[in-house]
Amino acid sequence: MDSEALLEALLRGYKEGALRDFFARFSNYAPASGGEGKSSWSLLEDPKWGNMPILWGLLRDPDWGDMPILVRPVDDADRHRVAFKELGERLAKDNFYGGVVLLHDPRGNYRLGYIELLYRGRRKPRPFGRSVLVRKEAPNKTARQRLKILVQKAARFEPLTLEALREALSVDAVTEAFYREFVRVFEEILVPGVRGVPEERKRDFVLAFVARTFFVAFVAKRGWLGSREDFLPWLFSRYGQEGARGAGNFYHDWLKPLFFQAFRAPPGRKPNAFAHLPPDVREIYSHAPYLNGELFREKGELDLPEAFLTDEAVSKFYEFLFAYNFTVEENTAYEVDLELNPEFLGLILERLVNSVGVEGRASELGAHYTPRTEVDLICRLALAERLHREGLPLEKAYALLGGDAEELSQEERQKARLLLLDAKVLDPAVGSGAFLVGMLQVLEEALDLLGEPKTLERKKRILQNLHGVDVLSWAVWMAELRLWLAYFLELPEEEKNSSAPLLPSLGLKVVRGDSVVQVVGTHAVPTRLDLDRKLLQDKKVKQAMDALLEAKEGYFHNRGVTERKVRERERAFLLTVLDKKYGTGQGSLGLDGVRSRVDAYLEEERRVLEEILQREDRPFLYLVDFAEILVGRGGFDIVVGNPPYVRQEEIQDPTGQRGAEDYKALLREEAWRDVKGLLPQKDAEAFPQPPGRADLYVYFYARTLALLNPKGVHAFVVSNSWLDVQYGAWLQRIFLELAPLRYVIENRVKRSFRADVNTVITVAHAPQPGKKVPGDWPVLFVAVKRPFEEVDLVQELLEAQMEVRHADDA
């Protein structure tokens, strides 16, 4: 058959003849010996394989050696990612540098991909794979685009090399193609299709619609909406069959009940809001799983009674979106899917927000995607440093986060396990949740190595320790969505009929707010209180703390505790702490950073804070919203993130409440106050204010370093502009005097999505209040000239640290 016919045959699902024909057309293909080339690969005979891989042939390469083509039947080609990791480990054991993998299931779906072994100086090479899913009788748009490249190479009788596979299964290429089309649909179809919403909020309305659509598509992917993976396209088709098409009837009459009612109550106990729908649709809505979270609550400023999308806009959007395959699994350090997964959609939304703008803003938001390899590295380094700071030997902490727990004693394993399960993590500019998801993945991998049972309760416990803040509502929704999906994926099938909400309530963990300006009215609110740790042992303080923790636990686990009850417990806890520390005139609360000696002024200061605590409309405040951490624990264990890239001349108040100059003045005042609060008293007043030309990320450093507990670890990826001697002098001084830097890591390889911003990763220890950094503190400056995927930086940095230690000992 010709190339076009071959491509169409490949896209119709798993057909052994067509796939064998496909591989045979490459110039370096050699069929396996024995029989008809279907001999089992004896090297892979392993008890854990229920279905043995079959060796179809080899792809010859005189320079690198042969790559086997391995075919294996699986239960579900969509969700059998673990096979890639296991096959990769076996390929490494048998000294292959890579292989082609084909997984197929009984439904006729198959996954085609490759595995390469990344030899990065490790004792064990790390397997890494990319793959694309072909679903029988599905549109398979991504598969069509990527397989076409390979079919064309085969038609020219070219060799099928690892480089050719990288090109064909390129995530960057898939992302760029999807993004270009997505922006066109967003701007030319969806935004013009909005009715009943003010012009300046139309993009926000569309973004909420898109986020909800994604979530419903992921729920449907599990078969939890009438056992239909194509639920939304089917629903629109069903709507058309009813002859109900009109000016927005689908959104009003079919989607709004789905979004705001079907997911808001237990199956079989939904509100009587579906009577107008056909019986088959009504049945699905009535038995939809009981979800919870901000995404499916009506937003007063967006979800107006008269707001809707036209049928034409919805139809064209569905036609575009559902030409692609969805998968609910996040990409991992071992395997990357080319389907629409939560990470991919988060990337798209971050780029969209920064290019077309939402919530009335665009370029000044500075929200940017962080490549997953960088997220993974930052999370590993932060956790390794955290374990070391708590007493685990440096080499063992780094080995564990590098994937090896063999050298840890039982006592060390137990200590590491407890520390990892208890690590309180913050991303102060959460974006689409990349760092929180990355931290979840790395923590789970490390706990697996330590032998901690892999359960839903373990995942819940980790989720309970992850915190994020962002000024944009879309970011909070997307971060919640990704964390929920990580949990949702593991739910057993019988849970879909649960009478309790399926998902933990993250509304008090991932919150909307301004991380760097904490002001109520004209009063600046401190991010923490300088407390004697003995105060927290006071009986009344402990009782108030326990009551707060109990309320937050109940809210998270959906035990009937309301947000109002949590707020009451927060206020009670803080007021109890203030009573014990200050009484009614024992010292300043520090609201303006100046210690007052006038009792009347102290009374006024206290009154202001009490008033703030009572306000229902107060903004997000670290001191209040995360009181159990900042007061109860002395701060977060780890802060990670990618703060916004916004130059000083573009900085605006993200809430729109203040003019640019007033907002920048507040930024400088709060950063100065945070830094002075960490210095010895004799040095505090001499420390200069931030310069007026500081970019926004500088203020994120000042704020978040102050949010750490004394054994905490800080890890950011930011612009490298602060390394300039004059431009970055203020931040450099913070590191030299307050926050001991461990690493400054610069990647000199061109990055795909922010080629105009040169970035560095910084890893620092928390400041020690009242103490300065030793003058001989060593800092490692690292320039990486290869992609992070090709370098084992965790191991390299450990070796560098050990060299520094040996040099000091000598």
C-alpha cells in the first residue's frame, strides 16, 4: 500500500500487519529471527510480566548499537505507563541505549513510543520515554500529525533512529501546533460567542468555561459519566437530536445544570433541576459523581443569569478540542504522553494568559511555564536539603532524592519517611500548579523507595501539606484541578457512587491572594509574629491550636466543617496568642515595623488587628490564612516556585485597587520590613530599602524567605538579572547577610517557551532571625551547558558539595 493508505491503516487501531509493514519500510530494520519474527525476547523473561514482550525486530545502528522493537499486550494502552519504566530498566540492564515500544490492548487501541537510556554519570542510567496513543475509531489528531512524519521517512527508505523518533514525538512541536490553533479558536470563536457578559470580562468567562470543560472531559475519560469517554461531544449531539438548538440553549439548559448542580450533590440525591432534559441525559446527570471545589461553584461576577455561549461557539470549540485524545495522567520523570493531560493544559493556559490576558490584564502578569525537568530538579534539591538540615547525612539525603535508598539505615529511613510525610510546602505564585504537582510526584517516589505503603490516604496526607497562592482565579482553579486529578486517578471504581464528596477540599490550601502586599485598608499586616516558642506550650494556646487544626482537618476531609467555622478558629487562635504575648500593653504587634512604647498606641494597634480578624471581606493574609504554619510551626519547611517575570516599569496592582506608584511603594515598604525583621537589631535600620528599579520577583524573595521556619529551604527559578553587580545588589546583599545560598544554577541551553528570559535556579537555606550568614559560607555557581534531561544534577551537586567539604577539612 502507498504511504497515505499506510497512515490511514495505522490510525484505525492496532493491526499487526500494518504495523509490521510500517517498520519494515525503514532502511535499518532487521526482523527478529525464528518463526515469523514473533519469538519472545528471552532477556525479558521476568516473573512480574504477565504478558511477555515480543521482539519484532531490531533497528540497526553501527554507531550506537541496535534498538529492539518490543511489542506487548496490556489491559489498557491509555493507562499502562508503568510498562515504559519497567521496560526501560530492563533495556538498561541488557546494555541497550534505547528501544521502540508498542503496547496494545483488547479494545484495539495501541501506544507507540520510544525509550532512551539517559547515561548521566549515574550508576544506573535513567529511562525516559515519549509515546503517542492511537485509539480505535477515534479522531487521533496528534497521532495523525506525528505518525505522518514517520511514515514519510519510511517512504523515503530512511533509517528509524533515536533522533528521528525524538523529532516525530516532540512535545514542543505538539504544544506549538496545539497552542496556535487554541489561541485562534479562543479569540475568533469563543470570545465573540459570549453573550450577557461585560466586554472586559468575556475572556474570564471563556477561561472558566474552558477549565470546566477540561475537568468534565477528564471525569468522562474514567467512564464516570454514563460510561461515555466522549461524553461532551455526545451530549452536544444528543442536544441536536432533540431539536433544541437555539441562541445559547445548550449552555443555559444543558451545561449549567451539569456544571453547577450535577456535581454538587451525591448520586441519586441531586436537586430536581433536570426535568427538562431527555431521560438518558437526566439519568447521567442524576448519577454524576459528587465533586467539590471552586470550579463548580457559580462566580457572581462571571456566571451571571444572562451569561451564555452561543451554540455555534460551543460546537466549534468541541470540534477542535475533542479531535485530540485526553489522558488524566500527569507526565512523569520517566514517560511523557503526547495526549492532552493536565500538565499540557496548564502550560497552554499559562501561555494564553500571558499573551491575550485575563482579568483585565496581560503582560504585567508575568505568569510563565516552567519546564517539568526544572520543576523536578528544584523539588528534589529542596527536599534533599530539607532532609539534610534535619540531620540526615548529606550523601544519603541526596541519594534518596536521586532515586536510591539502599544505603539508609532503618532509623534513617524512618526519620526520612516522617519528615517527608510532614513537609509543609508553599508555592507563592502557584500558576497552573506545576510545582505542587511536581512536589507530589517526587514525594511519592521517595516514599516508595522508603517502603511507605502507597495508599490514597498517603496521597491525601501529602496534598494536605501543599499550599499555593496566586492573584489570578484561573490559576487557583487550574492548580486545584491538577491536584484533584492526581487524586481522582487513584480512586477505586466503586467510589463513583459515593455519598460523600470524592475530592479533598483544597479551598484553604490553594487560595487567591496577593503574596507580596498584605495590607488591609491603610494597615500593613505582618506575615509572622516574633514568638517565644515556649508560648506555644501554654495550655490555652495549645487548646486553640488543636481546635484550629481539627477544623482545618475536618474541612479538608469534607466532615461537615464549614469555611466560616475554620475562620472562627483562626481568629480564636491568633487572639489567644496575642493575649499571651502582648496582654493589653506589653509590647508592639509590629503592624508598622516600629516598636511603640506608648500604651495608647499599642491599644490602637491591637484594635486594628482584631478588627482585621473580624472582617468578612478581608483579603488573603499569610498570618491568618496559614496561621497554623506561620505561628504554630514557625513557618514553612519549603518554599518553591517561579515568581512572575515583571520588570519594575510594568508592575501594577493585580487587584486593581491602587495606582502603580502606590503599589510599588507598598512593595518596597513590605520587603524592607520583612528583611529588617530577620536581621540583628543593630543591623536592621542600616539595611537599605529595595531600589526603585527592582523587578517583581525580588519582592517575592524578601517575602517568602521570611515565611520559612529556621530549618526551611527556599528554591526559585528566576531571571538572572539579579546577578548584575549594580542591578541586583539589594538581593545579593540579602543572600550575603541573611539567607545562606547553596546553589546558583544557570542553564545555558536555549529554553523553548521563554527564550527571551535567561534564568537561574537558586537554592538557599532559611534565614536565622537575629543572625548573619558566616563570611566564609561557600556558594556553588553552576553553569549547565547541556539540557537538564541529560545531566544528573542531583548527583553532580552532591559530589561538588563533598569536594567543598573535603577541601575545608584539609
